Amino acid sequence: MKKEFAEQNWLQIHRGYSMNNDLTKYMYQHFEEALNIGWNSNEKEADIGNIKQTFFENLRIHCERPLNKDLNGKYRKLEINGEKFVKGFGEIRILDLQKGIRYAAPNIILDDIEDGIYIPDEDFIEAVIASPKPGDVEYAEFLNRYNYDSYWGENEKRVNTLNTVVGLLEKDTYEFREYIKAENLLNCVTHQGSLLNCAINMGKPEQALYLIESGIDTNMFCGVELLNSIESN
């Protein structure tokens, strides 16, 4: 039975802190195999005038067609010609197909960059320039997979793999350990976050210990694993 992400207590805990630092795993509205970028200002020294215009053009297309709209999302209060309005509340996804990385950012990231509040790293700039944009075939295919059943953007093969490993963990079988080795799944992302978080939520202490001893990232989602382990004693 599916458990909605918003029903979990630690979501409110998460939203009370600034845990969306650059290159941490996305977990704001659900768990997803994406890296946060641009949620917190950094104000580091950089000349945005040296950034290619293509970056700004491509990023603007993304920001004007956001996904994951949420009234609790990041926003800006603006005033133009004496008229006040609010902008934001949405997110964008940048697909770095070459490196196999997905970035998750607020759709006001462009405003922050243009105002010098936030300056992205070079990897993100290059990804925006080269990535498929809303309207491109590759991006449309991604949007078709951007749902709960597809683990928010994963392809069919990956979905089947994740379903299998979670099923094996739930059955508490030895095959679970062999499967994560064979498929290199130690630090994969499921509907419940990391496999360690899954094991904790399912009440599988032996499997949780095995994952820790195998070197799983015990802080993959900024403390969620620890909070859940304390809550479940």
C-alpha cells in the first residue's frame, strides 16, 4: 500500500530547516534521485557577465514552465511600477544526460542569479546549456515518467530494479543482499528514501545493520535516517 510522502512526520521537520544545500539529495515534496541546486543563496564572487547567454535563455525556458508547484515552495515578493506581486512556488529539473545527473531547483533561481544572490557552479551552467528543455523530445519523455509509479522520472528498467530490491527487503531474504551487490544499488533512492531508511521503516534491524556495514551513506537525506531510527527506537 502506497504511503503518501506528505503524511510522514519528518517532512514537517525537514521543512523547518535549511537542508537544501547544493548537491544534497532532493526530498522536499518526495524522495527523488536529484541533486539540489540554488535553494539557498551563496553570494560568492563571480562575474555573471562571463556566463554564456545561452545559459540564461535555456534556464528561462525551464523557469517559465515549472513542475511540482507548491504554496510552501520558494518565492519572491516583487514590486514593479508600484504594483506588488509574488513570483515562484515552482521547481525545475535540469537533466545532465551526459553525466547522468538531475538537478532540482526553485523556478526563481534565474532571478537569484541575475541579482547576484546566487551564483551556480560551472557543472550546473554547462548542464543547463546542454540539457533538453521543455518542448524537446527528451524532456517530454522525462515528464511522462515524472510520477510516483516511475519513482519521479526513472526509466522502465530502473523502476523494475527498484521495485525488486524493495520487495526483497520487505521479504527479508538473503537475495536482497545479493541483489544490491549485483545491481550496485547500495545508495539508490526509493519512495522511502535510502534503503537504510526503508529498512528502518519496515522494522528490519538486521538488514539495516548490513547496509551500514556495507558502507551505505547513512546521511543521504540530511538526517532523515537518524530521525526515523530514533522514532522507531
